[in-house]
Amino acid sequence: MLVGSLLLGAVSTPAVAAGADTGPPQPPRLTDDRGRVLTLRGWNIEDKKHRGEQALSAITERHFRDLRDQGFNFARLLVFWDDLEPRRSHYSTDYLKKIERILDWARRYRVHVLIDAHQDVFGPAFGHRGIPAWATRTDGLPFEPRPDDWFSEYFEPAVQRAFTHLYTDADLQRAQARMWRVLAARFADHPAVIGYDLINEPMGEIRAGEELPTAARRIEAEQLTPMYNRLADAIRSVDDDNWIFFEPTPIVGEGVPTGLGRIDDPKSVYAPHFYNSAMEAGDDYDPAAGWIEAYEAAVTDYPARYGVPVVVGEWGPLNNALPNMGRFYRDALASLNRYSSGWASYVWCYGGGYCAVDEKGRFRTNKEQTAAPYAPAVVGEPTAEEHTPETGAYRLEYRAGHGITEVRVPPRPGGWQVRVAGPAGTATPVLPSDRTAVARVHARPGATVTVVVTPRNRR
């Protein structure tokens, strides 16, 4: 989550079908080991409250069952270095077992999991979670807690210096690489794991007189890029298959293109976050302010240039019921689905605040828009893809390869009608209303196929 005093607005952007002439080159799509084009739709899953023996206890099998039941196929799972390695070189086998139990639930419900090495304001040395206290070096610089604006704590001198040491001290570099080798070696072969998010919302030290966008691009170019390449090498020493996700600083959310360089790994994914600081501070969405347009331009430049897919790792406002938030969700989803291979909204929990659903599992206001038809796996090359929120209709066009394409729908009163055009067909032209369902489409390789899914009237 990004909360702070930076201000920027938002803009409505019309839905554009994938494959349409949208100007600059678009990022490539995420694929699996069978060559299928993947789309990930889901939520973050976390337990920031508990640690030690109670770590991860707030995450239950219900989380994954409910994700599946609403049509989602993706979870970004927050894990914490301070729980994994509470003392230097002493890794918690209990914590690894708890992660494995969660991954087993995900496998049961066919949810892909991204393991996220999460930090907020560096870690427990500053009252948060992430990098262990033993790996926190401040050179005695001051830190003042700001509980009413926790994101501003990133700009405290002690926190900024701690990031500098993490990036530049050789022994901390080795410790961070060892931590990732432990995680990747343990979970490389787990069928639920799709990849590793190397560090959540990394920040760094701002020089005197340096503007924030300039500092962010310097930190990304000079510190994050070499760190990501080091960590990618560490992971590849034990895992050749899963994707490596890497983030810019959160400043990209202000429409600032990243300064990251090339990550020298063939299975890497650019994973920015999508937050507007004014909205995080309590403002309503302003459709005329230009934020979504600026953000999309900023986050597509890097992956198009370096040829890496995009999966947005976090997004979603705190105050989701303000008057313009229905418009925000429509505009945001149209934008996200235009250029990304997927996203994880923040956060799947049962209650208020950022939670996706209430205590009874019902979507909170406007968040039901995240549950819509999509194609989790396309065999071939998608050439157009469009969802129309006003009618609920979904349309996919693709050039077929060898295998079965999947289109998934959430529960909806009346169910769904599936129509297939071209030398193709499905055994399920009608999908049920009471549960998430998948239409599997067989097609002649090389053919152009169109699949249209529309809601049926309730009877």
C-alpha cells in the first residue's frame, strides 16, 4: 500500500480491445511451461499482525476456497524475512512449514501463488515488518514514528540509510541472497508457485536537494537493478522454472517512468503497484485529473522496451464507497486489462478497510467489479480481448494453437451463454449461475477463433 502526502489525480480511459492500434508497443504476455498465454486475476493474502509461533495464522483455507468460488486464480502471498530468519543464519523450519500449508491450500483450489518478500518501512526496527532487525543499519540517524501517515516514515533518515546499507553492504547482500535461496529451494517444485516477488515497494536514500522523481530513478538504476540481478542469480541456483517478479519504487504510482535497467533473466516480470496518493489519503476519484492515463504511460514504457510481461502486484483504494469509486473501478480495470498479464488487488480479507469482502464473504461496495469473465489460459495468440462492464459481456479473439483454451466466469444469477465462432467449439455453451465455471474451447490450430460470453437472463 502507498499512503503519503504526494498528490496526483486520475483520468477516465476508454476500454480498448487488446490487439487494437493503441500506439506504442505493448508489453508481451505471461506464458506457462506449455506455451499458453496466462491471465492472472486475484488478490493479496496477508497476515501482518501475527509473528513467531502465530505467524500466518490469520490465513486459512477459506481464503483460497473463496477466491476460487469468485472466479479468481491468483494470490500474492506476503511473507516476511524477519519471521523466516529471526536470527542471522537461523531459518525457521516452522515458518517454512506454514508457508507450505498455505501453498497446499492454493493447489487444492487451483490458485497460482506469487511469494512476496514483503517489507513496510523496512522492518521491525521501525515498528513494521520485513527486513530483520539484525540486518538494519542506521548509522545512528534519527527516526520519528508517524502513525497517522506511515508512508512518510520512509523519508526518515534512519530508514533511508537502512535501505542504502541493504543495497551496498556486501554481507547484507549475501544474507538477502541466502534468504531467497532458502525460499526458492524449498518451494521451487510446489505446483502452486508461479514466481517470487523480490522485495515489496523498495525505497532508498534521497540526496540533499534531490527531487523525489529524480531520486527514485537513480535508486532504481544504481541500486535496485544490481540487487535484482544478484537475487535472480541466487534463485536460479536452485530454481530454473518459476518467474521472477521485480518492482520499481512506489513513485511510479505518480506517473514517473522507472529508471530500472535490464534484469538479465529470461523469465522476469515487471510488477509495479497502482496507487494514487491523493485517494489513499481519503480523496475521491477525480475522472478529469489525468492519473490513470499518466500511470499507464509510465508503467508500459519499461516492459515494452525490455520485452517483459507486466503483472500489477497491488491496487485498490481504501475508501471504496465514495461517490466516484464505481467509475474508478471501471476505468482502472479497463486500463489494467489493456496492458497487463494480470493483477492482484489489495487485500482478500473479511471486514472493513481494504478488505475485499465483509465478514460474511460478500463483496464490499464496488469491489464486485473485480469478478468478471476472463481467459486464464489461451492456447495460441490473443488478438483482441474486451470486457463491457455495462452488459457484463466478454469477448476473446485468438489465433489457435494446439490445445484447449479456458474462459472463466464468476457466479452470476441466470448463468452465462458461451458462443464460439470459427472452426472451434465448446462442450459447455451454457455455464451455471451458482458457482464459478470454465468453458474449454477446442479449435483447429492456426484458425482465428472468437469466443463471446454473455449473461443469461435470470429465470
